[in-house]
Amino acid sequence: MASIVDEYEAAEQAAIIRLEGKVVTDSPLYRSGPTDPRDPPPWYDELSRDPPVQILAGDDPRLPAMPAKPTLIDYFTYRFGPSQHLLQSARLAKINGCSEKIVLACLLHDISVFGLLVPEHGYWGAQLIAPYVDEEVSWAVRYHQALRFFPDPEVGYEYPQAYINWFGPDYQVDDYIRRDYDIARNHQWYMSARHITINDLYAFDTDIIVPIDDFVDLIGRHFRQPEEGLGLDNSPAAHMWRTIMRPTKFL
């Protein structure tokens, strides 16, 4: 009869993911919430096994392979979650007569949500794109994070009903969001970030499917694709793109 210790070890082993004979590791952010990140992950003891086990240190075979020199469109295709929200927002900005820079900002404003992290997505998204776009575009992506919580009836932006539904009618933003709203409200590029909120969509239109191909030329004109491949260059944000490319790579 198996002891409690044996059952515990069996459960621990069952929790370890192995692909092609290699142990797959994950990061604390992935398991925070469902588990306490201060607890060692199931795979932790595998690092000191005798005889040694191999750890996944490259591409995750569960994910579609990325091209040797990935482009922004490749990330949309192979790594981002369902991104009709971004595509529909960019389409709306184009219909509303926004400049190409603002259309691009709308296309990219939530890429962190769909490719990296949901919390603080405006700040993460701005860092992701900063080396590759005009400064105004990354600034607008950063500050839409705060502006979306503050109405501006003069330009047709009201506080979203979706936020009342999601967060409750008494929700109050954090102090840093209010601070960044004040910064943005008095900045020369205020309307650039505000246009993102104006052209944001708080519900998907299931009757409209916008292909990424509609924005290939615009991306070509306004997104500086590195020759080595996005994530394989030496920009300050390249490591973030590599993390999206290989989210379970060890070290």
C-alpha cells in the first residue's frame, strides 16, 4: 500500500510537464494566484536529479514554429491571442480619419494583453514597441492605460459601461493612474492617446472580421522591422519579444 509520501511524490511527478523527454519550466508570474509563488514549483527538484535530466531550453514544441527572422505580423500570426480587438480598433481609427501613426497605435495598443501580460498592459506594450515606432506612437500606447478611465465628452469619449460591469460602479483607479492621467491631459500628444480610447472597442463585433493583411503596408511604413528579426536584434525590448517567442525557455 502506497504511503502518503509516495502519493505526494507521485502527484508531484504528475504535475511536471515533459516534452520530448525534457522538463518544461515556467515562471513565477505564470503560477502566481493558482499557487503561492513563494512555494517551489513542481519542476524545481528536477534541476538537481542524479542522474541529471534535460530541461527545455529552446522552442516549445507545443507552439507553432516561428520563422528564422520573425516580423511583427508573424507575432500576430503565431503568438498573439485572438486579436480582432486590435484589428477592429485600427480599422475604426482609419474610418474615422486618423493619421497612419494613430491607426498603428490603435493596432498595437493592447498587444501586451494578447501576447505578454494583461496587468499594466499599456506600459508593457509601450516598452515592447518603443524601439521600432515613432515616439508619439509608443507614448500614446503608454498613456491610453490611464486615459481610458477618464471621460472627455468634448471629444466623444465616455466612461465605458463595460468597466462598470467589470469593476463595479464604485471602482476607483490607483493613484499612479490618476497621476498619469494628469500628465497625459497636459501633454502635447494628449489627443494621440485619447484617439486610442475613442477608437477602442469594449465589445467585439462578431459580424466583422478584419485581416492583418489590411495593415501590411502601414506596418511597413511605420514599424521599423529589424533585419535580424523582431526579438533577435539588440534593442532594449528585444528580450521581451524573445520571451513571447519562447515563453517556457529555461534561462
